[in-house]
Amino acid sequence: MTTFSSGDYLADESTREFAPSPWVGRVVHIYPGGTAYRAVSPTGWVWTIAGCYARLATEEETAVYEAKVTRTSQQRDALAAQLESLNRGGRR
């Protein structure tokens, strides 16, 4: 069984059953012996990947992950600015 490190981008092959491509996340916790990994999605959702279904994400999968992190951050910042404006009595 391959052991991965914290911060690695992993693809969860078990999710292919539900989606056309596997979910990709960054490792935030490693269970003893690499039996499972906790990963965080680009939107902040955390799930557990069984070690037998984990593989390193491809460069393309990693690039898609990073692009989604960037878009999510931009959307969050835009919404925060709108809320701040509304709290000051402004209009959109």
C-alpha cells in the first residue's frame, strides 16, 4: 500500500461510482498505517478516503482543484463585499 503525505493531492477512486471523475482533495490527516486519509475538497468539505481507493491526483486533476479553490475564494470575497455594503445601507 502506498503511503501519502499531508498536503498531497489525492483522488478517491471510490467516488467514480457517483461521479464521472473521482473526487480530489488535499490530505489533512493520515490514519495510522495509511489505512485512510482525511481530505479537504476545494470548497472546504472534508471526507475520509480509504487507503485502498486513494491515488495521487494527476497534474490535470490538481490544476482543476487549484482553479476551483481560486474561484471559490473570489466568490467568497465578492459576497463578503456585498454583505458589507448592505450592512452600511448601500445598494448593489
